[in-house]
Amino acid sequence: MIERDLRTYLQDAARAGELLFVDRDVDPATEAPGLIKRSIEREKIVLFRSVAGRSTRVVANTLGSRRWLSESFGCGTGGLVSRIREHQSRVLAPELVASAPVKEVVARAVDLRALPILTMHEGDAGPYITGGIGIQLDPESGRQNAGYYSLQLKGSDRLGLRMLASTQGYEIFQRRLRLGLRTEMAVAIGLHPVEMIAAATHTLLDEFALAGGIRGEPVKLVKCERIDVSVPAYAEIVLEGTILADDMEPEGPIGDWLGYYPLVEARHILKIEQLTCRRNPIYQTILPGSAEENLLLAIPREADVLRAARRAVPGVRDVSLHPFLPVCVIQLTKAREGEPMNAILAAFGEVPFIKICIAVDEDVDLHDARDVLWAIVTRAKLDEDLEVIRNVLGFSRDPHHRHRSKLAVDATAPLEHREHFRRTRVVSPKGDLDAYLARHEWRDD
Ligand SMILES: Cc1cc2nc3c(=O)[nH]c(=O)nc-3n(C[C@H](O)[C@H](O)[C@H](O)COP(=O)(O)O)c2cc1C
Ligand SMILES: [Mn+2]
């Protein structure tokens, strides 16, 4: 059973020791981002009680770790991706409800500056909302669309909308404009990881129908106050706005997923007309370029790569796009020589972001970079098992055309000499180390 919303999820995480609490007041520009970074390094969720003297709590690294996420979804580490893969084919339309926790407070006036919006990097232009999900109604299909589009704080009711032309969100904005419709967008902040992962998925489906499929029950949505968009009933905060088509301003920079500052560009403004929230709302944020952002993007794409690679090679067991999306590791039980390359090519075909793809045997831990390097060093013939593939689509962010080539590495052991590649294994007892540890300090005895 998956929890209903962010709050119940965080309660569970706190009980399991996965949540760090910061009760001291922290600064949104000089303290909070660095503390989030360190929490991410410890693979813990972090909840700030007070930012800039305001009482709205801030949560970051909500996904925590792959291990915790799997536990909270009720499946083993490998099972998380399988679960998402299975459920992608069983979408469940959202259910519209009349009343919702996110309507507990319907603000009379909007002042975005009252929100604890963080400034993440030294070179960022200012505070950005990074954990919000932009929701629009596609007038053509009648379906809603959701995705993450970072929002630069520009004023009490103005946000610079960093919605790239490659997104469906941008297409819908353009379509509504052509049809002479209001270019409405809601931003939902503070969601459960199921809805967060669904919104990060590259799909043509309604992201909340996908989330319903993963949950096994429809996601509850509620109508906005001022625009014709429906939002998650259990979101913490919802901003309702209109994209001002004739009003563009410089947006950026904000450090991106690759760890660079993109160029400042003229972008549209999202004008916020209404804010609704739960009582004592929790503001959710995501550190760009972090392991959390990567995990969010990796999980649904691992499901896609797993499907494609397995179609090419049935012996594919698992794939990883973590901790860095452009590096893919495929774990397989090879039946014939050549299969690792087939699986790798399928992965490249599926996700253009992948720049380096490494195939490893089933005895290698694909989530452990050291183990993957061990496989390359001890099993790959570097003059035969590497292929450079040229002139293929790379990252969408590629002004210098540096990412149009890819490296494939077959780091699997040759089938005919299996016995020479048997891994050592340390003789181990059943219990974990903790079961053996004494509870005292140093003693001179
Ligand atoms: C934390 C996070 C931040 C993101 N920021 C942006 C952004 O600022 N602009 C953008 O166009 N895409 C951004 N993305 C990627 C899009 O959200 C992603 O491509 C999504 O699938 C787009 O959905 P859509 O195609 O349905 O519009 C971000 C993704 C994540 C996970
Ligand atoms: Mn979409």
C-alpha cells in the first residue's frame, strides 16, 4: 500500500530514520542549499522547520535513496523499476473530487515572496521554484499534461517560466495560443514520490493517469479556483496562473542537471492569480544537478531502457541510469557473444541522453560504480570491446555538438573462458556486522 500524500510519506520516512530535521532557522540562499547537498550525500530526506524566519516548512531530497524508495513502495531495489515498467501499461484515469486538503487555505492575495524559495548555486540569478509541477490542459486531446519547469521569482505574482521548446508543455502552450485560448497553467508543489516520478516520465500519456497506474488506484484531482485545470487534491501548495504570451523577460541562469549554468534567454512570464494550500504547508524543493534530480529522471527511463534492452536480448536483468543519467549500465546473463552490444544499442536508441553505456555480467553490482569499473578493468579488452558510435542524437543541450557520439563498452567476460573469470567471494556469516558489535567503548583489557 503506497501512502496517499507527501505528509504520510514523510511520517513513514521519519519513523524509519530516513528523515533529517533541521529546526534552526536557515537562510534560503547561503545555508539551505548546502545543507540539502549534504543530506543528499547521506541519502536522507531533509525537513527544515524554518527558512528566513518563516514558518512554512521546506522539504528536500524527498526521494531519499533508491533503497528507501523501494522499501516505501513495498518492493526490492530491483523491483522498483519493474513495478513502474509493468504499470506504465495500466494507466488509470484520475478521479475528480469536490473538496480537497489543498483548498484548506484559499489566499485572498498572492505574494510569492512569502514562500521559502531557495537560491541554489553561486551563479544563479536568484530564487527559483524547482520542485513544482506545471499542469496544463491540452485542448486537442482533452488530456492534462504535467512536467517540471523551473520558475524564477520575478515579483510578488510573476515567475520566469523556464519551459524548453522540447517539452510537451511548450507545445500545449503554443497550441492554446493558436486557438485563442487562455494559456493557463497550474503549479503543484509538495507531492508524493509516485506523482513526482510520473511527472518526470517521458510519455505521451496523462502523467497523473500514469501515477494512478503505479498506485493501482486513481489519483484524486480537484478543480482550480480561477483556471480550467485540475490539480492533485493532496498537493501542499497550488499556484494558478496564466502564461503571458506577449511578455518576455531574461530568464536565468540557474545551474542545470549537467552542472552548468545555461545561457540567459528571453522567456515567458507565468502570472500567478491564485494560491491555495493546505494548513501549515510544506514547500518542496529539488536541488538541480543532484542525485535526487537524477533519481527522479532515472527511474522512469530505466523502465524504458529495460523494456527496450530486454526486447533485444532476453537475458537482460537490470539497468541503471544512476547516479548520472548519461551513463547507463546494463546487467545481463549473456547467452551468446555479441548480445551485450545488441542490448547497448537498444539502450542508445531508447534514451538519447545516454552517452556511455556499459554491459556487465550478472555477478557485477550495477549500482556500484567501483564494481562497474572493476568489470571494465578486469574483463574488457580495450582494443576490441569498445565501440564509438558517431553522428547520433545526444543531449538536448548541445550547442557545441560535443554530444553526438557515444561510447559502448562490453565489460562482460568471454563465455568460453568463464572459469578464469570466477569472482572471489569473502566467506561470510549469515548475520550482519551489527549483530556482532559490542556496545562499549575502548577498554584496556
Ligand atoms: C527537477 C527537474 C527540473 C527540471 N527543470 C526543467 C526546466 O526548467 N525546464 C524544462 O523544460 N524541463 C525541465 N525538466 C525536464 C522536464 O520536466 C521533463 O522533460 C518532462 O518530461 C517534461 O514534461 P512534458 O514533456 O510533458 O512537458 C526538469 C526535470 C526535473 C526532474
Ligand atoms: Mn507529458
